[in-house]
Amino acid sequence: MRLIAKILLPLLVLALCVLAARAVIANRPEPSTRPSFKSSTAIEATRIEPESYTVTLNTRGEVSAANEGALVAEVAGSITEIADNFVVGGTFRQGEVLARVDPRDYEIALTLARANYAQVQAALAEEQARADQAAIDWRNLGRKGNPSDLTLRKPQLAAARANLEGARGQVQRAELDLDRTNIRARYDGRVRSKQISVGQYVNPGSALGEVFSTDTAELRLPFSSNQLQHIDIESAITNKTPVQLAASVGGTNTQWSATLARAEGIDANNRQFYVIARIDNPYGLEKPLRIGQYVEAEITGNTLENVFVIPRSSLREDKNVLIVDEVGTLQSREVEVAWKDADVAVIRSGLESGDVLNITALGSVTNGTRVKATIDGVAPQEERRGRPEGATGQREGQGNGQRINQGNGQGTEQQQSNGGNADGRMQRLKSMVDAGEELPPQAVERIKARIAAGEEVPAWLKKHIEATAK
């Protein structure tokens, strides 16, 4: 009897354990499920409207003197004197003597020329008297007819007059050579280099130094073919269109004004079109504009009407932009660019009034990417999502993360999640649904694609799409 009890008791305990395990497994609680939603990317966006835009053409160039070149000697001789301001960087006025050549040889030459002129002048007077006497003798002799030119000594008189003109020219030449011993400045300017010293012998054409004028400066500005489409060069030159110049001088941004003066044409080396801007009295300005200075230039071009001005960074591959559609997804849009610079891109076609443009730098994205757009600084409103189908034993809490006790005594957590993008576009769709209006076909197709992909769509919108599909 004891043996049977020892055998049956363990078997009975084992059977009870198996039955208990089966009961626990059969009555285990179903795990609560939480709906999974596709994440959205937060972006900055702006709503665009057509406007007018005045193109600003940016270019650059180096300031150069309108007149510059070598200061040369016109006569031979030794340098006897050099002006104190004839040094590198020195300034001078028009007509000022910068250097002198030894004048003694030229003074002697002038004296000889004047003496020769006096002799020739006396010879002319003597010949004139002989001619007059020949005419008197012809009349006194009572000869008939007119005397010949030779009788009246006209050839001799003409030769004497020619000799006088030659002697006068020699005097003028000697005076000019003597004056050229004083090397004068032809304009107001500055000295760029000096190549002579006192006692140095120079010949006609010898370079004494390099100088440039300071009364007028010029700026050679290049324009690309794209820039030329937005400015009428001939009209701008005729109207003396102002040019704004800017450069950093001693760490301070300084500005000057210039005017378009003339056009050079296309440079064969770089195929750019060059125009010349003129600056009057550059060294006399409050902040001098110096020769050789490199400056930035701005010129006002044509005005573009009914265009969209967007940040330059929003333009992708120079021909596409990203638009946020009515259901909060990104859509690539091809556009026609009328003008672009470092800051903005001006779009002629491809956009519509009221489009929401993405202005956040994104990597590679595909059409349909969900986003939460902050439009012109206004964040998207929050919207509750409905409970997922099949959820039982749960109800929405009164706040985020609030626990609600169920009948089985176990607590479950229902978290409130952010709704879809309930910005102006979604509100516009809601207004159309409430008013019974037909939604745009493109918007309907995108919403159907999201429903088919299992993405979350507001209940009212999903219900409307399903109803219209029937």
C-alpha cells in the first residue's frame, strides 16, 4: 500500500502541474499594442507669392589711371636739377617743372638762330628795295609793255622771303629746345617710379620715370553673357548709370560712386564683355580711391515682373525645388530660373502663388517624404489621432502618458501623439470637404497612396476619400 502511494503521489502532483501550466497558458493576457506611425521630418518653409525684382549685377575690377606712362626727355644733355617732389609717391600739378636739362647749349643755339634771322631779315629788306628800284627804272626809261618778273626781281624777292621764314623757324625751334630743357608735368598726378639722378646724361626719348594722372580714374569691369541679358549697356552708358563701388580699407568697408563711361567690347581671351566706369578726382574724395586698388562693383539692371524670389540654397541642381503639398509631403518641382546670385534665385515659371517652399537644407529625398513644416515661423498645430482599429480594452487618456485602469485591474498607457500637418493647407482641404467641394486630383492621388502604404491620414480625410471612391 505504501509502495502504491509512493508511486501515485508524484504522478498526481506532476499531472496537477501540467494542468495548471496549461490553464495559465490558455488564459494568459493579450499584450497591449501601440500603433506605429511613420516619423515626419521637421523643416522650415515659406509661402511664396509673385513679386517684382530688380536685378543687381555684381562684378569687380582694379582701379587704374585714365592717363599714365613714362616721363621722357625731349632733348639731350645732363640733368642739372630735380624737383623735391619728383620721388616715388610724390604729387605734382600740371605744368610744374620736375627736372631740368643743362640749357647752355640751347641758349647758344637760340642766340645764333636769332642772329641769323636778323641777317636774313636785312637781306629781304635789301632785295625789296632793289625790286622797287627796278620798277622805277622801267617807268623812267619809257619802255612799253609790262616788265618781266626777272626785271622786277620777283624771284630774288621770293627767295629772300623764304630765307626769312626759314630763319624764323630756326629761332622757334631753338626756343622750343630751350623750353624742353625744363621737363614739365602734362597733368596733375603722382610719381610711380624715378629713374634719373642729378648729373646723369640723357638723350631724347630717355625714360626719366613713370607717372600717372589723378584727376580721373577708370575701372575696367567684366560682364558675363548672362549678366548682359539683364542690362541695356548702350542705354546705361548714355544715361551715365551710377556704379556703386566697395572695398575694405583698414578693416572698414568703404564705398564710392562711379558712372559708366564707355564699352570696350568682348575680350578675345576670356569672352567677357568689358565696360569702363569713370571716377572723377579719386584722390580728392573724403576717403581717397587709390590707383591699383581692387574693388567690388554693383550696377542696377532690369526689373523682372511677376517672378518668385527664393533663397539660393532652396534651388537644387540649379533647376528643382521642394514643395510641401496639401497633405504634408515633399514634392520635387522643376522650375525655370530667370536670375540667380549668391543669395537669391529668381524663378520665372514652375511655381504658383501660395506654394509652400522648403528652405531647409536636406540631403537626398524622394517625393512623398512626410514633413512637419514650420511656415514663416509658425509651427504646425497639433492634432489628435484616432484609435487604431482592433484596439480593445483601452480608451484615450485625458493627457499625455495618463494611465487608465481597466476591468481586469491592470493599468495600460495611452499616449497622445502629434497629428498630421494641420497647417493652412490641411485646413483648406478640411474646408473644401465640409463645403462639399471636389478635392484637387493630385491631392486625392497622393492621399490614396498614403492610405495604401499604411501611413496615418486624418480620419475625416480618409472617410471622405473612401466615400468618394465608392
